[in-house]
Amino acid sequence: MSFVPAARLAVLSTRGVVVRMQSGLGTPGSGAGKVVRSSGGSGGSIRDAGGAFGKLEAAREEEYFYKLQKAQLKGLKDQIKREIEHHEGQMKNHQEVLERHKKRISELEKEENGIAK
């Protein structure tokens, strides 16, 4: 697996999660800003020039997306945990209601048997 700079990645946002698709072109900072963007611009003059500054910028961009993805995954995990807790509470409430209904049916059957005699 080869390292692909963040500058060569297309970034899409779906349901609040950033998805990066790698194109596998070039090395970090070697003209890394020459990705076709919706605005029509390049990655900037430093990125276009390549060299150490371009590599540094590519590394910073990669770190940014790594941290962003990590934060989004943590948020998604926390949200799912909250949903699990909610549904477990709902299950407990439904179990209590079921027990009450079963008890009431039992009481009605006893009452019905008492009337039938």
C-alpha cells in the first residue's frame, strides 16, 4: 500500500462523515495542488512549487483529515451508544407493560371463573 497525499484525495461528505477517495497520483508536495477542484483553482503557489514546503503542506492536510475523520467516528460512536441506551430503556418499559397486561389478564380470568360458578 502506497502513501497517497491528502491533496490527491477527493473529499465527499455523506451524512456528516467525510469520505476520501484516493487517486494514487504523485508524492506528497510534488505539485500536489494540481487536483481539479470545483472552484477551478489549484492548491496554491506553495503546493504547486513542490519541494519541502509542498510536502509540509501535504502532511498538514493529511493530518487535518485524519483528525477530522477520527472526531467524526467518535461522534458517530457516541450517537450510536445513546441510541442503544434509549432503546434499552424502551425495552424495559415495554417489558413492564407486558407484565402488567399479563397480570391483568390473569385477574380477569380469575374473576371470570368466579362468576361462572
